[in-house]
Amino acid sequence: MKPRTQGRLPSALLCAAAFVAVAAAANVLRSTVSYETPAVTMVREDGMSISLLRELDDGRPVLLNFIFTTCSSICPLTSRTLEEFQHKLGAGAAKVHMMSISIDPEQDTPARLSAYARKFHAGPEWQYYTGTIAASLAAQKAFDVYRGEKMSHTPVTLMRAAPGKPWLRIEGFVTPDELVDDYQKLLASP
């Protein structure tokens, strides 16, 4: 029997991983949507109160998602994808405003969001937000991600090239490479 080389996966596992990746990619849906941002105040992980409208319209392209720090399924996967996205952009990551809004503001304090940001190596362009329950619900409903309760949430990533432009809505588990490709196409479109 041939010994397994450390650090390498057996071919059966590689095939299974490839199948899962193809199946996940087949379930990714993209659409172009316009949203009206609610006039709510959010609290950034640094404790600063901000207007969500002004934060989204700072002139940079925006990548937005919704998470909660105690999630053990969707949120760690999407956060890891955003971590890789910023890594793949390199110096270009400073040009995009990455925003993660908590759907569990009762638990997700600024301190808890800061720890979560460190866990996923969030650069200075990637901020996390919490706030009142009403503000969180208003943001979730405005971007059509509200599913009744946090355990029913689905993976949704939103991207916009500039204020006033439509949003690219990506539903499902997208890979970091696909996300970079979507971002570059979005910036290149007129």
C-alpha cells in the first residue's frame, strides 16, 4: 500500500470537493437591481454612529453583505470569500468599500464585530455595522435579504460600481475568483 503524502488530499476527496464546487456554482444567481437605501443610523465596529446612506455613498464601489457573528454555516463561508476577495485585489482593495451589516444587532456589539473582523483579516476598507433592531431590519428589508429571522438567512452579496448605479445581486455561494471577476466586470461596464 502506498503511503499518503502529508498535505495532499486523496483523489476521492478532491473529486468530491470539485463536485460540491460545481454544484454550488450552478446555484449562483445574478441579477441587476435598484434599491432605495433607508435613512437609518448604524454603528460601526469602531463604535462610531454613521448614516447608512452616507456610508454607502462615499464615492467608492461598494460590496455589501449581511452576517451575524454566531452563525456557524453561511456567514463564515461568505466572510472567508470576502477575505480572499480583498486578498486577491491586493492594493486595489483600498478602492472598494466592503460592508458587512449584522442581522443580529442584539448580540453583535461593536466589540464582537471587531473580533469577527480580526478573525477574517478585514482590511481598513472592510467595515462591520450593527445598530438598533429597527435599523437592522430596515436595511435588511431595503436590500431584500430579510427572511423572518436570522436562522433563515441566505447567502447574498451585493455590489455597486458607484452611487446612483444599479446593484449586482449575487445569490448563493460565489467563489473569491468569481467575485473578483464580477467586480471587474461591474467596474468596466458603462
